[in-house]
Amino acid sequence: MSALFAFLHHAAAFTLVAALVVEFVLVKQGITYGNARIVQKADIVFGIAAGVILIVGALRVVYFEKGALYYMHSLPFHVKLGTFLVVGILSITPTMEFLRWRIQTRAGAAPEIDGKKLKTIRLLIHLELVGIAVILACAAMMARGIGELH
């Protein structure tokens, strides 16, 4: 059962990264009708994957792997969890913008977005990707027992 939950956790993590990269690339290319629709779908996938990561990760901490006590004494775990929360907070603004596009995309039109707002969305997605890199580094440290708090 532990292997199944590890698989689900990793599959959701890779899905989240893929969705975020799709958003990053398409927003960088410019907001056309087609790009906007794909970005909106990718953001839904991103949100679902984040939820799966959180739920499956919590189950892994409590019921599988090394047990909650081990993780509570791991500095990389705390940094990883904190960074996950920061990435979630950073994702709110882009998600709200993508939701605002619904009226225009449902009408078959490209969303109108001013340059400053688009630049902010790009920056936030970029910061989310940096956060993902931090999370991956923390996962590698956790797997090797680095940063145990005593």
C-alpha cells in the first residue's frame, strides 16, 4: 500500500509541474483565445494535482513511510510543506485571473489583459516554479535523512 501512495504522490507532483510549465510557456507566448483556453484547463489540472498531493502526502506522513514523528523532526519536511503553502498562495492571483477570462473565452474571444497584469502573472508563475525546485531539493534531503531536528 505504501508503494501505491508513493506512486500517487509522485504522479500528482509530476502532473502539477507539467500543468505549471504549460501555463508558463503559454502565458509567455501571449494570450490568444487558444492559449487562454489551454491555460484555463491546465490551471484546473494544477489545482486538482495540488489537492491530491496534499491529501496523499498527509496520508503518507500519518499512515505510511516513516511515521509522523519522523517528519515532525525533519527540517526539510517543514521547509517543503511551507514552500508548498507559499506556492499555493502565489497561485491564487493567476487562478483568479484565469477564472476572470471565462466570460471572454466562452464567447470565443481572447481575454483582454493589460501588460502590467500579464507581467505580474508571468512573475508569479515563475516564482511557483522556483518553489517547486525548492520542494524537490527538500524531498531529496528528506529521503537521505538530512536535516533531522533532535
